[in-house]
Amino acid sequence: MAPLYSLDPDSIMLDFLRQDRDPVSGKVMRRVRSFVLREGRLTAGQQRALDTLWPRYGLERQQGVLDSKHVFGRQAPLVLEIGYGMGQSLLEMASQAPDTDFIGIEVHRPGVGALLMGIEEQGLGNLRSYCDDAVDILRLCIPDASLDRLQLYFPDPWHKKKHHKRRIVQPEWVSLVRQKLAPGGILHMATDWEDYAEHMMTVMNSARGWTNLAGPGQFSERPAWRPETKFERRGARLGHGVWDLLFSRNP
């Protein structure tokens, strides 16, 4: 597989950065996305990881529908995480659950580079990553009923009301996630913004085909599989809350 990134940043071609054009008129159609690409400078180590490790641990949308058995060389429970940041918690989860396969999706290259470095350093054979728009990857690359769990931890809350349309948790997204989860599969969301937590709960309460594992309208305790971050511990000391939502897909 050809490397995803060129050393020349001006020649980087990622699918989610391409302008979407109407197939009939050719007019550029601006999409509302849940992220803004405002990444910092890559460290030398992160750049080396992107240049040398991506062919081994990276997944790309042009590869088509994911065949996890081929990618990982086995049939195992499959967990997908959207927006893993710098990847520390995802690396920890993968190392602590060697019998489970993990796929991350992240748009920011420093985080992807850091994750690739961690995979190599820890010798993890059960973790791969996309660097792309998560909605596109869900729609185009993840087979229906293939995921045992989908994780969305601390997504951008887009706290200004005029930006709420950018929040990834919307009825259409929840419907897409349900399509990709196996029956009994779990959607696990966490946020430290109370307003966004209430928004998530409202969306889920209105969605069909789900069971709240904590009971109707209730938030869940942090499950053992989600590591507590330094940011989260610091927030707890300052009296900041964190809200977890766990919903299972009904058959």
C-alpha cells in the first residue's frame, strides 16, 4: 500500500478534505462536519510513524468495506472508537483486551502518528486506525451488524447554540450506528459537558431500537473498560462532572 502522507504538506490528499461536488451540476456542496481540522505541528517521531508505520497499521476508505478477519487474521469481537485524540486510552484498552480487536478513527494527524508509535512500541496486533471522517467511514467501510461496541468519548460539544448542528450525535448518526452494531452491541458515549449529555440522552430517548443499560433516562457509571484520563481526574477534583451513556442495540 502506498503511504498516505507525503513529506510535502501541500500535497496531502485525504478524502475528507476534498470538496464534495453535486454529481449533476458539479457545484461544490459544503457539508456540515462535526470537526474542524486545526491540528498542531507534527513531531519528528509522529511524522516518521506516519511515513513508515501507516502501511502496516493504517486503514483507508479506498480499500472498501472492512474485512476485519483479513485485517487482524482472526475472528474476534470488534470495537470502534471515534475521535481518539492522542490515543492513550485506546492504546490502554487494546493492551488490556488482547482477545478483542480495536479500530480507531481520528482526523488529526498528530494523534494518528502518536497512536501508530504506541502500537509499534507496545507490539499491539489488535489495533488499527483510519485517518478520515468518521461518518464517511461508518457509511462506506464498516459492514452492517459487525461491531460489538462503538465508543464516542468526549466529542467536541460545540457549546454555542448556533453550532449545535455540528454535534456528531444527531438522530441520523444514531440510526447509522445502530445499523453497524450487531444485535446486543453497545453504543458508549461520554462527555464532560452537561448540556451535551442531556442532548445525547434526548436523542437516544427518541431513537427506536435501543435499550438504556442504566434504565430509562438514566446515565451510567463509568464502565471498567473506559480508562479514566488525567484530564478527567483533574476535572473531578475541580467538581466537574462526566456523564456516560450506554445503550444496547435491540434485535
